[in-house]
Amino acid sequence: KLTRLLQGSLGGNARTAMVCCASPAAVAHQETLATLRFASRAKRVTCAPRCNEAKDDRALLRQYEGEIAQLRKELSALQRSGGAGPS
């Protein structure tokens, strides 16, 4: 249940640190085992955080112009080689 609650925090675009506490007391044996199992499952969750990019209009325009130029080159190459393309 706890893993399901923390699912949004454990993965995605964030770095997460987790501290799990275990007790040496005999009465806390079951709780300690459950905590260690949870920690083991949480440790296997992978995340690849990356910086969010806030692009202004000019940067987006440059990006799209570059994509359009690349697509035009690919289309031209396909038309020259006799591949499928608009006629």
C-alpha cells in the first residue's frame, strides 16, 4: 500500500531519498522484516531525472525550422532514390 501511495514520488522526474528504520528488538521483528522488504522493492524502482526545459518562442522556432529542414532533406533523398513520396 505504501509503495502505491509513493509511486509518484519514487519514479518520474525527481530524485528521491528514502530512509528506512529497523529495530533490533525482538517484538519488532515482523515490522522490521516488512520494512526491509519494502526498502528492497523501493530500491529496484528506477528513475531518470532530467532538467525541464523552458523554451521561449524563438528557441522553439529554431528547433522547428531545423526539424523541417531535416525532413525536407529526407524527402528529397527519398524522391531521388525512387522511394515513396509525393509526386
